[in-house]
Amino acid sequence: MERIVGRDRLVSTSGGGYELVRRPLGNGHVECTVRELVTWHHARELTEDAYQQYLEAREANAEERHQANLERSAKRAKTRVRHLCKAAGVDTLLTLTYQ
């Protein structure tokens, strides 16, 4: 994977180990997540032409990036609700809908 930060091109490498994240949620509940560690390395600085092409491509993909951001936001919201339900000791979730 690569990222552009300013004019710098960063490249990631994985496989350097794993990270365990332990989240105490209260009420005796704990959630553990294991993820692979990612290390970022500076590859090079973009030339003026390459940077302009990057900006044009970014502009062209703006709607696609917006959709991806909405999907990540919905995923974070679902995770937050799950954590709150576990912390409250809830085993049933009721929803109300109206028209």
C-alpha cells in the first residue's frame, strides 16, 4: 500500500509482528482484537508533474472516496453501538420505527 502525504510518497510493509488490543467494556466484558503491524517508509518525493497527476486523480475519485468514508463511518457507528450494548449488559436490542 502507498500513501501520499504532502509531496512525499510513503510505502507500507507488514509482517513485522502483531498487536493485541484489549478493550475492557465494563460489566465483565472484554473485547480483544489482533492486527498485523504496518510500518511506513519514505520512498521518495514526488516531482511537480507526478504531484499534479496525483491531485487530478484525487479530484476525479472524490465521489468514490466519499462513499468509502461513509462506509467506514457506518462501521465505526456499529462498533460503538456494540461496545455500548456490551458495557450496559444488554442482551436484546429493540428498535422503533415510524412513518
